[in-house]
Amino acid sequence: MYVMDKGLLTGVYLGGVHEKEGIIMEIEIKKLTPDMAEEYLQYFGHVAFTDHEEWANCYCLESHLSQEENEKTFADKAVRRQKARELVQNGTMQGYLVYDGGAVVGWCNAADKTSYEPIMAEEEFQTLPPKKGEIKVIYCFEFAPGYRGKGITHLLLDRIIQDSKEEGYSYIEAYPFLDTDFAWQYHGPIPLYEKHGFEQIAEKSWFRIMQKKL
């Protein structure tokens, strides 16, 4: 179980009481499986961006679509919803859903680096020679209004680190934006990764490569 005390997390990630500013949350983190597609779609379609309608068609598809396809389909919610359903059901979309009392309130996109076609197609993202099972990538975090800035990303990161070790990965990578003023920091902030032992190994045109050796 875990609690938050003055911004510091203690305990384990599996679930329990999470307290911030007098609000108690029953946080549980579950690895996404194909049978959770409808929960994923419900979260992105009706919960994640109720305060930012301009982001409502995200469905975290940027991670698995070419830039051209992502931009072409962004205005069509029905098309993107169906594409997201397919990616979850066929196991391509991987990561973790965050629950509070049984309701989905957050998401982290995390998977094997070789599964991200847009990343593998761009030279800027390349570090070690591509090998399945070598590098786990944390692509993004998304939280519902009221759950941002509560420290839940630290719980997710702890979970991902532990799972990646158990799965035999050698490294975890993340790609936070260079522009820290950008409103939608979905790749996660640099201090988050530094706090969990990541080091900057490269600075690219619009992002940094943060890497943690396991």
C-alpha cells in the first residue's frame, strides 16, 4: 500500500490509498491487455481531455502512426477510435491504465522500442542497435483532469522499472520535449526521469533522450 505525504511517495505501487491535499484516492495500476480495449476507448473518448477538447482525438495514436497518417486522421474521431481499438486488440498498443476506485483516470504508453514504427523510422531516436527485448520505451503519460500533478507518474515509473527488470530489459528510454513551455508535456518532464535514475544521453532537435540502465 502507499500514501503521499507532503509530495513524497512511500510504499509499493500495487494499489491502496493515495492521498494528496486531503483527497484520498484508491489507485491501482493495470497492464493493458487486449480485452481492456473498451476501457481504453472510454477513457480517451470521454474522460482524458474533458478540459481540452482540442486534444480529444488523441487516443495515443501518434506512437504508432506515421506523421502523415496521424495528421490526416486527427480530425476524425470515429476513424481514430477504431484504429485505437484495433491496436489494443491486436496487442500493438501496450502500456498501463491507472484506476481510482475502479474508474480509469490515467494512462502510460510503454512498450518495446522495436514496436514503435515512427521511432524506428527516425534516425534521431536511435541509440543502441535495434534488438527486441533490449530497450523499453516510455512514450507518454495522460491523466484525467483532477489527477495531474498528484505524483501518480512516480508510481507508474516505479512499476515500469520493476516490470522491465522482470521482463529482462537492459534499458528504459524516454523522450521529453526540449520546449518546457509547451502546454502538453505528454512525454513526461525531465526532472521526473532524473529523480528515477535516468540520465540524458543525447539532445536532439526537439527532444532529449533520457535513458536508465537496469
